[in-house]
Amino acid sequence: MLRHSATMIHALRRVVSPVLAISALSLIVCAQAPRGAGLRAALDSIQANNIQADIEFIACDEMGGRDTPSNGQRIAARFISSRLKRMGIAPGTPNGYLHTYQLICRDLNLEGTSAQVIKAGRTIDFTFGTDYSFNSSGIATKTTSGNVAFCGEVEAKELAGLDLVGKWALCEDNGMRGPDRREAAKKAGAIGVLLAPGSKLTVERMAGRIRSDAASAQRPGVQFPEKRTQERDNMPYVTVAGPTLDRLLTLADPDLKPGARPPVGSDLGVVFTDTRKENGVDGMVDVENVCGLWSGTDPELSKEVIIISAHYDHVGTSADGKVFNGADDNGSGTTGLLQLAEALTVHGPMRRSVMLIWVSGEEKGLLGSRAWCTADTLPEGHRAVCNLNIDMIGRNAPDKLLITPTQQRKKDYNGLTKLAESLSALEGFPTLGSADQYWTRSDQVNFASYMKIPVAFLFSDVHEDYHKATDDPDKIDYDKIRRVTRLVLRMIDGLQTDTLDLSAD
């Protein structure tokens, strides 16, 4: 074959210029390249040192924690979009790389916010941020008042079966998810939930959560405009400190021994009143997702779009000036997606199109992915076929990687998970653990719910620096991000078959 090629070049030199002859040779060599060479070159282009360089910028103090919204987040969006432009990846929207959506901005009026417990004319006032708190999603002007019923550490089914009509459900933390606890209390007729420390949450950790939630609530919050009425009608959810619980129980029964608890379901005979006031709507704010489209080459299959997503926001800066850099959450996914973009340009176009999306507002309730999924954002004639989401992929054991949905989520389990399971060992992840408990906590759930497409979520699990100011670049396993990114690229390559079957069978 090489001798034949040399003969062809010799003949070309007699009739065309040397430059054209060399170009012809290049075409012949490319045509003879072994199948899969593009994938190997693309995999090799994903480098840990490049990821580190990007993460040290994305997660630096000067970015201020990339809160939604913030100036640091806007800078991050422009950094990502400029990189996509330099790579030659097309804008993902008709208006460019930035998909802009609007949110209502609001914040808490601390002077008008209070809580107190009353029994027989005796009143105990609680201090927001020390004795109790609620998070920013609970900001609304409303007062909720009623008797308190002790519910202890009961499970959801038992909680839902109690008679809590018109009462606050005072629960101790047993590890139950907040939404599940709220829903069970609502079924029992409760007007609100008071969550105190329990066997799964120590007094010290609850105190930290109260401080964090209070700081979050005092920063301007954001929400979808249509959710305002709905959230004002939501059942209030209040976290109370360990000493606050003790004061409340002592007021209810002065003879109760330290550490003892009333019977589950019993009315404590005290009235708890929660008053909240917001400063009002401070207008609308523009927030941005970043989108890039790597168009496919097949006349038909290129209309089928594989969506790869990662959120690029974090939780910002605390009231006392601590920057939450979010190097792992989700600087790791953000920079992994940037390396994936560069690898695609090395590989060259595939048969199907790939949409890369960096979403904002994940930390505020998966807002950016919801905005994108509910907008008409794909090019005309194109349709999404699946979504692979990556979040927090840079910490914990080098061989630890989780995925959802697994076979335990039978109605959601799909071919994306099967594909990941078949390829993960090639990148040093012998088995994929379950992230099913995080199914609703990252952006893939919106792609599943709103776009009705198969999804998968790759995740390395939480760690001691999760949502703390210590989630910094010096703690990141950059080689792990490299290998997860390579796995994602292998999965995209595996999705280029003639017929795409993402069923679980």
C-alpha cells in the first residue's frame, strides 16, 4: 500500500506543484489511518495539567465563589464562551454562546423576621441564625403559628400517619431527606416542620447548618417568577439548634429529665410562631448558561443531539467574607467539560451532534438546567436523544465513581448507565457505585423530567469539604478528572452507532 502511494505521489509531482503533492499525500495517509485513531488522539489530548490550569482560575478567590447571580459567575461564563470560540466550537444558541434567562431577585428583611414559643403567657424569643434558621428558598412574607407536636425520629410512613392537623411537626434528624420529611408531615396535616439535631446530625453540625442557611437567606436570592405564589404557599421548614430544642421541651414540661423525650405524636402544649418578611421584589436579573454545539457529519444522525452538562456555579461568599471556591463542586465538572470540548476538536466531528452546556443556578435549585430544558434551544430540526451530567468528579478514592440511575431505579435505568458500566474499567473505575440517592440533586433530573430523554449522572460523592470554604484547588485529584473526562468521551464515541438504542434491555 505504501509503495502504491509513493507511485501516486511521483506521478502527481510531474503534473502539479510540490505543495499540492504533499497535500495529496496527507489525504492518502489520513485515509489509511487505522480506525479509532481519532478517538485515541482525542483521549490523549485530555491532560491533567490543563485541567489544573483551568480549575485554578475557575476556583480562585477572585471569582468570589461563582454565586448565582454574581460578577464572578459572569466572568466564568465569558471565560468558557471565549474558549469555545477559540476552539472553533459553534455557539449553542441563535444568539451566541450565552443562553440568557431571567429570575426574580429577592432578599430577607431581618428586622421583620422572628420566631418565638409561648406557653401559659411565658414567651421565649429565638434569634435567627443562632437559635433557628431557614434557607433562602423559604424567604416569603408570611406568619405561621400553631401548637407543636413531638415526632422524634420516626420514618416517613409513621410520620404521615400521625394526627398533626394544624400543628408544627417537631422532628429529630434521622437522615431522612428534607423533601420526604416535608411531604410526610404535610400528609399528616402539619402546618410546618421544626427539625432538630438527632442521631444523624449532631448538635455541632446543626449549628453549622443554621449559620450557613442564615447567611444564605440574608444574601439576595433568586427564583423563577411563576414559583413565587407557589413558594409562599409552601409549608415552612425550620431548623432549630440543640439548645433551642432543650429550651422548647423544658418550657413544655419543666419536669422532663435531660435527654428524655415526650411520646411520639404528643402535643407539647406550646405555640410556635414563625414570622418572615422579605424586602420585596428587587426586579429581574439576567442569568446565563453557556452552550456550544459540535455539529455532526451524518445528514440524518447529526440531527440527533447528545447533551453533556455540568453546572459552573457555586455558593458564593459568606457574610463574613469567606470565599467558597467550589473547586470540586463543580469546578471539576466545569473544567472536565472544557477538556472534553478540546478533545472533540482533536477527534473531529462525529456522526451525531454534541451539545455542551455549562448551567448556572444549580446551587439555587437546578434553575439553569430547568430554564434551558423549557426553552426552544436546539437548532431547528434537531432533537435531544440523551443527557450525561457530570458534577463533583475530583475527590475521594482514585477508583471511586458513582452513577445514577442504576438498576435499583428500574423505571429510569437505561442504556447510558449500561454503556458507562461497560467502559469504566478502561479508565480505572472497576465498578460504578450507586448515586441513586442524588437522583434529584443535580441537573440530569431536569433533562429527564422536562425533555423526557434518557439521562445519567457521574459523581464522585461528597466529602469533608462539601459546601465549605475549604473546597480548594490544592485538594483536587486532577488525574481523576482526566480519567472521568476520558470516560465521557468514550461514551460519546459509543453513541455513534447506526441505530441508537438506549433502553435498559
